Amino acid sequence: MKAGNDFEIMPYVGIGKIRFGMTKEEVRATLGVPFESFLKSESSELPTDAFDSLSIHVYYKLPGVCEAIEFGDFGENPTFKGYKFMGKPYKMVEDWLKNLDPDCYKDNTGLTTMKFGFSLFSPGLTTNLNVPVKGVIVFEKGYYDN
């Protein structure tokens, strides 16, 4: 996958051609761009792959399979039901998403929908509801259970 490809969210399945449960080798081959691996935190069990040219981080769980995909704000723009998130004012996206999932919940950094398996990141949200969406993480069932 090169830049400009489709990254449509499929709840609890994956995004675009990336599927939860794929091995890191399968994810790397699917994206087909250079990457670097790093430990996201001291408690990380496995390295995260950073595909910087796409602004994507892929998270893995044991035994080395994809459990979440995160998009930053300067690369690809993931979509859900054809709707693009990145750069749009948080409040506009929240209003749209709450029509689909009235149970989605907001915290001080964004919005999560457990119904559809993704979260939006909007830094500065505590002081301004119109800050732009800067990130999206798509996750498998159980990702936030711990």
C-alpha cells in the first residue's frame, strides 16, 4: 500500500488491507513502505512499527500479531462510512459520530466508540471543542480491557 490508498475502518476487523491478527511480516508487506520498530513504553511486550511516511504506528500483541493501528495527523486520513476525520473540528466529528453511536464517550483528549472500535485524538480539547482531530486509533475487541 502506498500513500493515497484507502484506509476505511472496518469495526473490529481492521483498516484498509490491514487486519487484526496479521503478523508483523504480513503488515509490513501489506504497507510496503520503510518502517522502524521501537518500544512505545517500558512496559511494552513487543515493539511497535512506525511507518513514518504514512504517519502510521502498528501495535502488536503476543504472539506477534496486530492489535491496533494508529494514524497521526500528517499522513493518511482514515475514513469510516466514507467520512474523513483528520483536521476537522473535534465538535463537528463528535456530533457526526454520536448520531451513529450515542454511547461513544469523550475524555480530555478525544472520543472513543466501543461500538465501532476506534478512538479520536484531539489535543487541547479541554479548552476548545473546535481543535482539529489529530489522530485516530483503530483497535481489536478487548484492546482496552486491561
